[in-house]
Amino acid sequence: MLPIDRGRVEHVAGLARIALTDEELDRFTGQLQVVLGAIEQLKDVDTSAVPPSASVLPLENVMREDEPRPSLPVAVVLAQAPDREGDLFRVQASLEERPDA
Amino acid sequence: MRELPRTITETAQRLRAREVSAAELADAFLDAARADPFNAWLCIEPAHARAQAGAADARLRAGGDAPVLTGVPWACKDIIGTKGIATTAASKILAGYKPVYSATVVERLDARGAVMLGKTNLDEFAMGSSNENSAFGPVRNPWDPTRVPGGSSGGSAAAVAAGQAVFGLGTDTGGSIRQPGALSGVVGMKPTYGRVPRYGVVAFASSLDQVGPLTNSVEDAAIVCEAIFGIDPHDATTIDRPIDVRRDLDAGVRGLRLGVPREYFSPTGVEPGVTAAIREAIAQFAKLGAEIVDVSLPSTDKGLAVYYIVQPSEASANLARYDGVRYGLRVPGRDLVDTYKKTRGAGFGPEVKRRMILGTYALSAGYYDAYYVKAQKVRTIIKREFDAVFERVDALVTPTSPTVAFPIGAKTNDPLQMYLNDVFTLPVNIAGLPGLSMPCGLSEGLPVGLQIIANSYQERMLFRVAAAFERATEHHQLRPMKAA
């Protein structure tokens, strides 16, 4: 496996939607190389006949009736919105507007 | 009032003897919390506490059978949601956020009449082992304020150690209750996965997280467990099992088989003073009639690698919700994605960012099988090793942490060294088992934690073993000098 480098840290931070400063990029790259180096030892464990753990619980699917219940009032849910418009959370457009829409 | 009570049992007894009222107790503890020199609290809630104390006094006056927690002042780790009371997870991204409902554990303590004093400091999103990763400054150890209290539940641990609360709640994903319990000289207990509802608790790594108590006695920890254990329709991972975990507190350890896993004593980095205190505790168990059994958990040294894949992976998914849209911090960018990036870049501290990147990397296309699936397979191996050992023994005894409390700043630039603090606690989360840390003496004047591990749902056995040790020794009576 390739060691993680600065470019890959930058790429993955983008996937994680986190802006990093140049200083952070440099520091985290070195630190993550050390941590990933310690994780590499898992390669040496023979897991050919071992299933992955999905859960430590002795539970299968937990079923319940689908019952309608009151939900939180809209005013309460919206009260802490950084920006809102009426009963909506307001954000920047994520798609460009189509002229014919 | 004479000295403030240290334990739930003592508090309950003094309240029922009418020696003190819940209102007087609440005021005295609020004063102690306000005078806290350790940065243990992120907010103190006098009006809330007084209202709960007033209700508790009414309940106690009415006589009958008020629950043992009625009127008992407690400290809530600020990652556990409290309706209308700020819940920050010690992160700038949640500064000012007030949940619109309380966590199930808080509702259960409210229903029993406990008095919440306020919210305690922690490592941001519970990511840390020293409480230095808080956006609101580090917590100091009441035994030596130049040292860390452990983490991530460092505020609750310090508050309980310093006598500013009778008990605290923490959360434990890889050791975050037991390790600060050990370093701060109190009892810290992580229940079996599935025992305690996680509903309303800020999610970190959902297959590992459990809420549990920090207390000044083993019986107190069992009392809190009985209050917060049990199935919750809001958390499908809770499981229905008997919760009378106090039943065998007096049963002793004569005839029990206690396993000592040799891998917990061999790695370099375990301080000689820690090993000596644990060896002495094991000798005490033998003196009390337990049979000491040498056992092996060969994959112990793989636990750290498994944990630092599974935990950041789950965290990177859980923390995706902090996007600046519905609550909390928003830093506007040039478009929506840029707003997400700027918000999260400004709102998360360095350790959270590192783990988000590590987790996103481990889950990303091309790496998922090599990291995440591989780790979950080795997790199966670790769980099977515990299963096999628990066919031969009733409980395991180990050190909680390889070291005593270390100086503030000593490990902040070396994440791997920091992670190694949890090498003996995180296998317990990986396997979903219950574990407890309790004081077992001092090394260099600082507390050493003895970890007891039981099989899944065997909290009754866990508390039985711990209570036997506590009753035979006086370590739990030692107090930090600075706390008085």
C-alpha cells in the first residue's frame, strides 16, 4: 500500500468537506503517515477464514410497528437555523438554475 | 453543613435522616462547582439544579420509597444532550446549540429525582485521552493540576474526584470513562454494548459508544447503571437483560476464577509503578480466595490498529451531519460545498480533522477492503479470543492505562503516543464487553487504575469482583490533596 502523501490528504480532506490550511496539510500528512504505519500491521493477520464483525450484539433485525407519532414543531426545529426563509432552511443553490424551470 | 457527601449511598442516607435538604445540597455543590480550579465545567445551571432539588425535597418529604438517586447532585458530560441546555461536545461547531430533547439517560436520571448541576468538559466529540482536545481549554487533574485528568470524560472525572459532584456520566468509545477514571482516582465503568440507550447522545463511533458512570464507589457505579440500563424504543441496539446488577456486591471472590492476560503486562511503555500496583491487586484477590489464572489474548496488540480504522470510519460518517445548515456554526463560502468546507474547517479542532481524514480515507474507494473490512475481520478474531477466555474465567484483571496521569502538553504533538494510552481499554469496546476501572494505589503520588473486564451482560459479576476488592482495601479512600 502506498504511504499517504500531501496530495492524497488534500484530496481526502475535500471528500470529508474540510478546508485545511497549508500548515495543517503539512502537519497532518506527517502525523497520518505515522498512524497509518501502525495500522499496516493488520496486513500480517490471516483473516482468510474469518467473517467481518457487523455487530457485537446477538440481535437480528429489530422490528416494530410503524406508528404515526407527533413530530417536533416546525418552529422548534427551525429555531437554531443559521439562515432560514419561512419554514425552510436557507442554503446556497446546489444546482444551477435551468432557464426553462 | 459538614463535609459534602462523597457517595450516592452517603447522600441518600443524609437526605433521609433530614440532616440536609436536597436544596441545601444543590447550593453547596453549585458553590463547589463555581469555585472549580480545574476547568471541569463548560456550564453550570443553578436554576435548573435548584428546580430539580426543590422537586426532590417534595418527593423525599412525601416519604414512601423515593429512588436512591433522589436529590443526588450529578455532572453530565457535555456530549449528552440536555433539552434547552447548551450541548457543545466541546466543539466550536456546536457552540450555542441547545438540543430540543434530552437523551434517554438524562430522562431516566430526571425521573429518579437526580439533580443535574451542569455540563462537563471533554475532548472535542470525545476524541482524545487527555482532555486537551477541548475547544474550551484543557481540564486539570485534581491530584496534580500540571497533569491531565485523562479523557475524554475528563471533566466528569475531575468533578467527581474533586468532590464537586457526587457522580458523573461519561461516554466510553475506547476507554473514555475508564482511563480518566484511572488517572483521576475514581471508579469509571463502561457497560456492555447495548445496555444503555445512546438516543440523544452526540454520536461518535456508533458500534463502540456506551454511556456509563464515574463515581467514588463501586456500589455507586452499580446504582447509576441500574438507573440508566434497559431497552429503549429509540435505540434499536439496546437489549433486554436483567438489570439488578447490585445483587452480588457482598458475594466476595472466593472460588472465582480471575484471568490475568499476559499481553497486558508485556508491552513496553507500561510504567513499573503501574505494573507493581496491579500485581499487588492480583495478590489481594488471591488472598481473598480467588483462583488466579494465567490466560492469553494473543491479538491484543492488534486492537489499536482495528480501533483506529473502525472508530474514525464511523466518526467520519456520524460527523458528516455538521454542515452549518440546520444548527451550529456556519461560515459562508463561495458556494454550498465551499460553505461546508469552511464551516467544518473553522468548526472542528485538529484531532477531529485528523480522524475525519483518516476515516474518510479508510472508507474511500480502493481502500475500503484493505482497511475497513480487514479491521472488522480482525475485530471478529479479538472478540473470539475474549469468548474463549471467558469459558475458563469469571473475569479478567488488568491495568486500565499503561501510565499514570502525564503532564499537560507531553503528548499533544504525537497522536500515536496519545492513542497508546487506550491500548488496554479499547479491546473491551471492540468486543462490546463491560469494563470497570477502580483505584488500586498510587505510583509517584498519582492514582493507578485497576481494570476488571467481564463477559457480555455480566455486570453483576463485574461489580461483585470490584466490590470485593474495594471492601478489602483502602485505596478508594485516598483523596487528591488539592480538592479539599
